[in-house]
Amino acid sequence: MSFFMELLIIRNPKITAKDLPVIQAVVNEHWDKGRTHISRELCRHWNWVQPSGHLKDMACRELLMTLYRKGLIDCPPPQYTPKMSTEPPPNPCGTKPHQLHS
């Protein structure tokens, strides 16, 4: 893991080098439960909530992925990967293309 001196701000939390071991410890503790669970645990740890009181877990996942891409933390692989469908997507208008007016 590389060390950085500057302050890293991602979606408002100010992350410093001192925060990385805490973040990694939460990631490691909940590794097998997936990224969503990890982000929610970090939100609870930081009391990082929206004005409505809901956890900012999407923003936290973005923060985790940014730290991961920078090589500052390790993260578990995604538990869900969308599969490409072999069927064409449904037509939002509900009509077949040949039924359209010319």
C-alpha cells in the first residue's frame, strides 16, 4: 500500500493516511459480506448520513473504489456482475419496429 501526504477528499469525507488502516480493518472484517455491506458499516462508523437520515452507502462505495483504484486499500471482488442478455431489450413504446408509421 502506498503512502500519501496530501488530503484526499472524495464526496466530502476528508481521508488522510491515518484513515486508511481503519478503512482497511472494516473492509477486512466484513470482506465476505460484500462491498455494499462494507460501505454501510463504514457509514455507521463515520455517522455518514444524508439529511433524511439514510446512510450514504453509494457515496461510500465510490470512495472505496477510488481508494482501491489508487492502490491505497484492498477490496473484495463484486458479488454480483450483471450478465449480458442474449435477448434484445424491450421496446419502450410497446410496438414492434415494423408497426411504426412510415
